[in-house]
Amino acid sequence: MNQIADSLTDDELDRLASDFPYFCRNCLMITPKEGASIPFVLNKSQKYLEFQANKMLREVGKVRIIVVKGRQQGCSTWAAARIFHKISTSLGKKCFILANTDDAAKNIFGMVKNYYNNMPDDFKPPLSVNSATKMVIADTGSGYAIGSSGNQNVGRSGAYQYLHGTEVAMWQNGSYISAGLFQTIPEGEGTEIILESTANGMGNLYHKMCMDALKGLNGYRLVFIPWFWQDEYRTQGEFTMTLDEVELAERFGLDKEQILWRRNKIASMDRGEPHFRQEFPCTVAEAFEASADGAFIVPEAVQKARHTITPAWLTAHNPAPVVIGVDPAGDGKDAMGVSIRQGRIVYKSYEVPKSEVIQTATMQLVGHILGLIADYKPKAIFIDTIGVGKGVCDRLIELGFGDLIIPVNAAIKEGAESKYLNARARCWGIMRDWFDDEPCIVPDSDVLQQELCGFQWFYTSNRQIQIEAKDSKRRKELRLASPALADSLSYTFYQPLSEEVRGLEHIRPTNRSRNPDVVKY
């Protein structure tokens, strides 16, 4: 039963209108997996979503968030409740609910209607329209409309202040919807677009929006909800964890009950662990891994290398020099990529947006690299010379830094005796082995992992390893962006330095190369 009586004081009415968690637990009823209706009390994931939405509202005056989540974590329940609270307490506000199918849209709308039906009478506004696809509050004109992505013109003729998009990764007609319905939501203060979904591979509208949000390119903020935040995702029982399970538990702070729940869930899925990572991801990158089959660098290798803080013991045993790889922003590229590596540690891998380093402004690129030289005292800087990079290299050499600059021509052929077709394949091959020879450290970046694991490979007729082209048909269909981070990191392996130490095998030897044709460096 709801905790507030039907007769409400003015203070209670004011609090219901202003305090969303209080409104939820006292006015809204939900039906959990167990079946019986209970008051809606926000769980950990929902509290985090509410915090992030309010934070963005305070900072920019509107909400534009895209949620990456696992299955049945309450994100749709939260989004429906947040917008319902605003609709029921505002004048002339409209919300559109868009799902992948008509039935899915009706399910979310049914949740909204259930919220309305269980409100205290003193706080329940009368309705002027209450149909299968619309709801309008009589006194305020606020209300709802719903639709599905099967109709490419859905909602484009309306005017809405709120949009709740659910299972966005499964939407049809994504490009039409982004050009139509999305444009009906004004950029005005207080407007909100909440998009949430489990992942469904790469190349769709959802994947593109998530990757753009991570890079800060589309005005949305990505909010990730890991599966292990759900208290109920646990199973009791005696078992022995595998080495991979121990590493997973250490990385994400999981207990044995969570690991056993994960193991049992994997066993119940047709595609096993890859399917689990898509449906119940630990990271954003894991959510989109299903399309990484055949990747030259496998997601598991990068995932193990990702750390938010470099362990002190690894830094203490790192005698190698600092090297920097640079992939300049050129035609067709969004940004300049920079990676700073010292032996087994990549301290930074980041992009400098084209808005900050204009592709034709060679001197701006030079200025940024001069700053890197001053800050990191590198032994070598590897710069891609195809395109604008040649002028950058020439100017740095002219300024007296010729002893540091190593021009990179990734397209140059390696020769018939090499197992690689060209320098690009060789750099990527050495980089792959670097990941396989644990331990190694890279920044905890979903964008970096997506780029590193986004290329397939094959043998040429001469049995040389070739890496998939950046503009291949497959990558275009998946809408994969230019890999500025991954390429800049690969360039740091272009030429070995006499002082470079492979190192650390005495601490934790693994030698996990999957391909005997790829020789260690």
C-alpha cells in the first residue's frame, strides 16, 4: 500500500511535487519479478540515473542522456517514473514514448497508466483523454503519445518536451527518427531526452550515439549501469573460481555469489560468454563486443589491460624510455590521436578535437607536439606522415628535434620475406603481442577498446598478414569512426629502440599468443 493517505496537507503536496524519490515511494506502485505490487523505492542503478540526470539539468539546463545497461535493471521503470512525475506536475508538457515495437511501447505506456491509477486521489489529476495510445491531463493539457520505430515518420508532426526512447538498439529507421522525432524536442531549458537500451552490436543508431557521447560530440551524456549493481544477481553455492573469474572479481570487486550467478547465466545462453557480455556488460565496450568476432586484437586482452590507476609496482619496474605516437587530424578524421607509452604502460591515449587542432593548421599541430616534448621528455615521437603529418615532421626537424622525430609510413610494403603485408600490419601485430604478454596497462577507455578491437584480419595470397582497411565495407556498415587512438598507439611499435625493454616476464610470464605465425618482439 502507498504510505500517504488520500487526504494530503499542503506541505505533503508540495513535497510530492518537488521530491522525486519521495513521490515514487509514496505515489507509485511497481510489480517486481516476484509478482506482488509494492511501492516504488529507487534501487542503486535508479538512484545513479537520477543523480546523473539532475546533474546535467543543473549544469546545462536540459537532460540528454543515453543509458547503456544490462537486462532488467529498472532503467525503463525509472525513466517512465521521472517523466511521469514531471507530466503530472507541469503545465502543457508533452512526452513521446518510442519503442522498437508497438507492444513494447504499450508496455511502457501501461507502466505509466499503472503509476497514474495508483496515485493518491488528492494528487491524481483528472484526465481528458485516456486511450490506448494517448493520455492527456484535463486541467494542464500535459500528456503522452506513443509509437514504434517501425514507422519512419513516427512523432515527427508533434511538439514534445520529453522523449523516452526504450530498447533503442533495436529500433528500425534510426536515421529517419533522429532526423524527425528527435527534432521535435526543442533545445529549451527543462526539456529531456532519455534513451535506454541493452546493446545490439555495432553500426546502429544506438551504437553511434553511444560512441559519439563518449567522445563528447553530440551533446548527450552516456550513463553506464553494470549488471553487478543489482543485489539480486547472486547465487549461493560452493565452487572454485577459474583464473579468469578471479581476475574479473578483482577488477570489478565482485564476490563469489556474483561470480556463480554469472557462471550459471553464461551456461544458460546459446552463445555463452559473448552473449552474456552483451546482455549483462561490466563495461560499455563489453556491451558492444558481440560484433568483435574475428577481431585482430580480442576484447579480453584489452579488458585485462584497462586500469584507472597504474599500479605502483609496475611503474617501479619500468626501465623503458617514453615514446609517443601521433596520428594527425587529416582529411576524413575527427581528431588527432596521441598515445604516450613507456614499456608496458600506456599513460595516456587521447584525442585532440579538430575544433582545437584544425587539420590544415600545421603549426597548431606542431605546437601541441612541442608541449608533449616539454612535458614527457620522450626518446622518440612517431608521426604518421601520410597527409598533413609530413609537414608536421618537416617543421619539427627544422626546429632542431630531428633526433626525436621518426616519420611513419604505415602503407609501405614489408617485403616478401616478412609475415606482414605492410608497416601498418606489422605495427598492429607487435601491438597485439604486447597485449598478450601480460601484464600491460592502458587507460580505462571504452573508446580505445572499441578502436583496438574494431579491425579484422586475413592472409594475402602470399600468406602475409593484412589488417582490414579503415574504410572497408564492413566498417562503413558498422559506422566505425577513424581509429585515431588505436593508430597512434600502434605507431609507438613502428621501430624498436635500443633502450626499449620488453621486460616484466620475470614477474608474470604468460606467453598467450594465439597465432604461432605472429612472432614475439
